[in-house]
Amino acid sequence: MTGVVKAGTSAEVAVVKDPRWGGAAGLSALRKGFATSPDYDALFALGWPHIRFVVAGHREDEDPQANALRILAMADPPARFAWPRMVAQGVVRAWGLPSIFELAPGVQGFRLAAEEAVWRPEPITPAEAADLVACRLGQEVPGVSDRGIESFVLLLEALVGADSVGGAILDALEATPVDTLLSEWSLPPHVTFHLGFLLLRVPQATHDAWRRRMATLLDLCFEARPTLRRQGFRGAGSSHARALHLALNGAGAAENSTDRSLRWYVHANDDSVLVRMRVAVNRSAYEPDARLVFLGGPDVLQRYTRDWTKLGTTDAQRWFFEQMAPIADAAMYPLMLEMAGRSLVRPEVIGWFVKHAGATRAFLEQTAAGDGTAATSARLVLKAIAAAA
């Protein structure tokens, strides 16, 4: 299943209603009423916000080469759900190259192959996708961030389908020597880690077959290093073997094989209490993730209400808002009200209240009757709702 939609189309409606998503394994975890619409309920079950859409007819595709190169030049491109189709093809092809930048002394800029990649107009085929995946799994690439690797995998999924991308990852891993699977890498294992999300978006039979293949690969690694089966990967560096463990074994793997940073709990589909606890006691810097709200429950929002102000850029706050906005829980109201008063994306947040005026009005009126900054913000939002009526 791919995630290609027309410009101006609601992505969640266009994609979730695609018949190819109807049998996706992740829909077995559907929680009706968790989000603001049945379509968003489905998207959360399918791994939101770790999902991307490519948009046909987007204005950025009027000059796709310049926009693709602009994104590639960023050390850490901002996260976004919807990408222009031609721009997405260009950056994915470049991110799948052995090298993107000239690294010789005194030389700056893109390699010729990267510039050529963003000019290619033809769609990426499953066969080409497999080549891009094999390259990215097998070697590091300077100048690409963790977020870039995530975008690489998820955009490739949007372009050719989860079944093609996940199958290519597993094919490449099965062709890799066990010693290499156990070797420490920086970015390549992040590709493998995303198998945990792709598993949610393929049919149940494919999901089950992939898990068996992943388990076989992991068993080979445990046979090569028996202590890992007993002790996990705690203290070890990032490897394909550890990424397989995390994607396959959820909460237990996050506990015994990582530093317990919150980023490793996004595949913890099997222990909501543990997710809530880890969010509550977290002491390290982290980027709030709506996936953890889905896995741990609305209590996670209480921590996010305290911590969102640490997101110091407009892009970071917008991404936070966009991924949290579809959650339908009263715990969202204080969070959104605080953002309406002092965030860098106030117009978008106030627009959220206008859209959900029926559900939020009682909270706003009660808050507006009090004193302090929350009351001031509530009165401001109520005026905006009245003006939009």
C-alpha cells in the first residue's frame, strides 16, 4: 500500500479508505474514539505519527530539483507528514546513495550523482527501492540525520508500499553475514528499526511471515553471541541485531537492550503501564511523540503539557502540534490552551479550538471565568470562536 494523495485531499481519509489498507495488521489495535475521527483512529493504530504521505500536484513540485536539494542540504530537515511527490522521489534517491556530498579537502557541495538523482522524473520501482534500501542498510552516509533516515524509509513506503520496503529490508538483512548484523553502526540500524512500523501496515499474513523471518535472523545472532539472549544488548552500540530485537520484542527489548530513552519505546505495543512509567520518570532530553500517547494512554499528555516549551523552534512546535492535534481527550485542552497563549504556532492552535469548539467550549468558559494567563488565553480563544461563527 502506498500513500499517494492529490493536493488538497485529506490525507487520512484518502489513505485509510484505500482498500489496500483494509486488512493491515495494525488495525487489530484500533481504539475507537481515541482520535477526533474514525480515520485518525485508524492512523494511530497504523503507527501515527511515523507515517508519511506524498502529494501529487503540490506547489513545491513546480521546481522539484531546487526544493529537493534545499532539503538535502539541511543537517536535520524538519519533520512533515505530506511531501510533494517529485521532491520526495528526489530526496529518497539521493538519501539512498553511497555518498551525497563531496568530502574532499576544499570541496563543498553535492556529488554529481546526488544532483542527477533529484532530476530523474520516473517513479521509483520496487526493484530500485530494494537497491536503495540495500545501500542504506550496508553503509553509513555522512550528512544525513536520524530524522533523514526515518524520512527515507517512510517516504519510500509511501512511494512503493510497505510490503515492498519491508520485504527489501528483510531480503538485505538475510543476505548479510551474522557478524555484520552484530557490528555497531550509527545510521543503518535505524532503517531496520522501522520494520516495527512497517509491520503494522501490511496484511496479517505478511506481518506474521515477517516476524518469523525477523525471529530467525535474531536467533542466528543469539547463537553467535549467547550472552545476548540472556542479557540483551544493554551497553552495546547500535546494530541491526539490536534493531531487530527492538522491532520484534517491544517493551522487553527496550528495557533490556537500550539506555531506556523514550525513542526506543515506540514499538512497545505490549505494556502500556511501562510506557507511562518511562515517560513519567524520564530525565533525558527527548522529542515528544504521539505514538507514546497511543501506547501509554492520555496520562502521557500530562508530561507533554509540562515539556513542550523545551521545543525551541517553530518547526519543532509545529510538528508537535500536528501529531498531537488528532487526539480526542480532555487532557488535550490544557495543553492546547497553553500553546494558544505562548507557542510559536498560535494561529494553528487557535484554529484547532475553532474546529473543536463544540467539545472545548465548556472547558474554555470555565477557564475564562478565572484569573491568570490561562484565563486570558481562554478568553482570547473564545473571541476567535465567536468571530468564526
